[in-house]
Amino acid sequence: MKLSSLKLNLTIRCGLLMALSVILMPRVSGQTQKDTLFAVYSPTPVVIDGSGEESCWERTDWHPIDQVWIPYNAKMAPGDFAGKYKVAWDSLYLYLLVEIIDDMLSDDHPDPLNNYWEDDCLEVFIDEDRSMGYHLNNNNAFAYHISLSYDVIDATAYGAVNLKNNVVACMDTIAPNTYLWEVAVKIYNDKFNLSNPEASRVILTAGKLMGFALAYCDNDETTRRENFIGSIYMTQATANDNYKTADYFQPLVLSAKEILSHSLSGYPDAEKKVTIYPNPAREKIRIRPTGKDQQDFRCEIRSLNGSLLISEECTLPENEISITDLPPGIYMVSLFSDHFFVTEKLILL
């Protein structure tokens, strides 16, 4: 082998190892706006009772709530606060399981519409179609402030409104200073109307892309919010902007009823119904169904921030998709049919 070829081969191998280390490295801090979050499908409705006993919660990972937005990047005192969450879905709801450690719960404002962000509350940010943009005092996105008494306040096109019909929540004490929340969120588009909300309600389906973030308002010994801790990294200049703009929400993808990709779900290769190869790839990828229930399907390739780059209808028995227009990097390949959904990470060299 020539020395130049050896160097090129080593360079490619090192680059591949670095890319794989990014994929496999355990995340120890909050996610960013470029990290796609996946919600696991729940085959049965989640009972909102604060128990977290449904099987769907066993099939998905915890994500941290560890980014201190206010005061920016402050260090929380031991035992003051810690949080983590899981996400699931069915056709009617987006579900959250949230564990909060808080050494002092506070609810000082009896009027739920008055300074609702100053009390302890869980804040859920939802952008139904990830269109981003301004959402303060309109319905382009929602920032649900869920209080300890389960009021649900947002500044909508109708002003500050208690949207208790949009969200079902229950919190239970599971250990000293430790609380488990279960939340079911109805999803509405930007045509939401208080007089007829169901007209704008969205039925959820596999592969749907949304914008999402989660935060906790922590008030211990004053009548004001002392700390604001979120699930995603924010710059200091934008740390308190999510209540008014959806530009920084994290991409959230609804995983399908049957996820078969070992790279994301832990299923063995023997259960895979579709093979995507080569991976890593350069100019094209091939897709071949391998299961018994072979049928036509759709292929989508997205960037890690959720942007759709390629969408093609695929037919049996094998398909070839050109990726020459994509720069080297890491992408998500999703395959959809009526009976399966596969998502794998793809490395382009």
C-alpha cells in the first residue's frame, strides 16, 4: 500500500471513530437545539396519576433538566433542585414523566393569572409544527405553566388564560423532597380558538416533527422566581426568551408504533425489517426490505436539528437514493410504512 493511501485510510478511520464517539458518548448535560429528541409510542393511554407505571416509560431514557437559565449558568446548591424527564405519545396526547427534587415547594400567588411564573411550576413549551417564530400573545406555540394546583397558564392571543382543558397533570411525592409528575398535553395548531378548541386539535402520527422544551420555575423563600432551570442549552442573551419565541425549541420526533432500528431502540438485527447500506456512505445509500411483510414505504433524511433534506417514495424490492448533495456529517434516516417505522443514524464521509 502506498503511503498516501495509508494516510487517507487512517484519516477516514479516525474521522469515523470520532463520529461514532459522538453518537455513543453518554450525555451528561442539557441538550441543545441541534439534538433531536424522540418520543416513544405508548400502545395504551397513559393514566395520569403520578405513578409512572406504564410500560412506555420503561422503553425510553431519562433526559436532564440541568441548564440554569436564571440566574444564567448559576450553580444550584446541593439538594435545592434536580430534574429529569421522559417523553411518550399516542394519537391524542403528548405525555411527560418528570421527576423533580425540590427542597421547598412554593405557591404564594392565590390568583392563578397573577405572576404565575413566580411560583413553583413546570413549564412545557410546544410548537406543534416546529414553524418557530414569535408566540407571545398568539397561538403560534404554547408555553404552559403548570402550577402545583394544576392551573395551566399561557399568554395567548386572548391574553393570560387558564388552559386547564389543554393539559392533564398529576404530581405525587415519591421520596423526601422528590416529586413525580405525569402530564398529558393535547396538541393544537396555530388556529387554536378558545370557543372551539377541538377544531384546531392535531391528531398525532408517527414521524411528526414538533418543537419542544421543558423547564421548572423554582421559588424557595421569596415571592419571586429564584431559579429557572431548563432542558436545553441557551445563550445568556436568549436564556429567558422561550416564553415569547419558539426559535430555540428542540426538535421532537414522534417515534413509530414499532421501532426496529437497533441504533436507536436496542432491538437486535434479527428483528430489522429494512436494511440501509452502506453506512458510512458517500454518494448513495441502498434500502432493501428484509422482513416478511414487505411493502412500499417512504424515506426521509433529516439533519440532526430535524430539518427535512430528502423525501422519496420507495418501492420494492430495492431502492437507491442519491446523497451527493449532502455534505459529510451525521444524519437521521427514517423509513415509514403502514406497519413499521425505522430510524437510523447515517454517517456521510
